[in-house]
Amino acid sequence: MSKVSYYTPEGLKKLRDELNQLKDVERPNASRAIAEARDKGDLSENAEYDAAKEAQGMLEMRIARLDDTLANARIIDESQLDTSKVLVHSTVTIKNNTNGAKMTYKLVAQSEADLKTGKISVDSPIGKGLLGKSVGDIAEVQVPNGTMKFEVIEISRD
């Protein structure tokens, strides 16, 4: 059984759109590619057929993963989030205690993570370190070159 993941309505729509694209467009394309390769003759020496079958297998695996993710997805009502501690979908401002740099991140599900827009996965080392912390707490995060310490400055819902 997969674990439950929490999404924004936009994030869940994006997953559903991707699944629909794979099922409605990519799957028929893969079937056509296999049929075309099959029509070219001897399957035992047909590299194009083997490649098309492998591509179809990868596509079906991606569809199955998305189906599983969507089956275990829950929309979180951000207006009901407790801002006294860091939770999934919290927006948190932290200060790196080593260099004093301040950063603001929103903690999201793995598939919604996008560092360019300030969204980090709750499964990332920083995300895991921040979960459950309150303002003023220090999160210790293991990184390849040691431990980084981040102070939680602010927690909000936006």
C-alpha cells in the first residue's frame, strides 16, 4: 500500500491531466508504433519492435504509478492548517544558522516540488527536518558534508 500524499487542488489537477495525457494520447501512440513495427516482418530480428514494446512497458508503469498516487492523494484545506508548527503545505521562513541567510519554502508532496518556485518536498532532508517544528525551534538537517542548522522564523498558510 502506498502512503497518503497531500496536494493542493492545482497539484492534483496537474497529476490528473498528466494521467489523461498518458492514457488518451501516449498509449494509443505506443500501440500504433508496435503495430507499425510488427508489420515490418520477422519479430525475432526487429529492433524497432523491441524498442516499441519496451517504451510501452515504461509508459504502462508510469500510468500505474500515477493511478496509485491519485488513489492515495488527498486535497488539503490550507485554511484549516495549524500555523503553530510546520506541516505539509505550510509556508515556512527559515534562517541558516551558519551564514544567516533567510529562505522561505512551502512544503509540498514530492510530485509538486519545484525549487524555482520555493516548493520543497516534505520527503526532502530539509522538509523532513522542518516537519513538526515551531517558531524558534532549530531544525538539524543531515547533508553530505555534515549537519546544517536552520531556525524556524515564521510559519504561515500562504
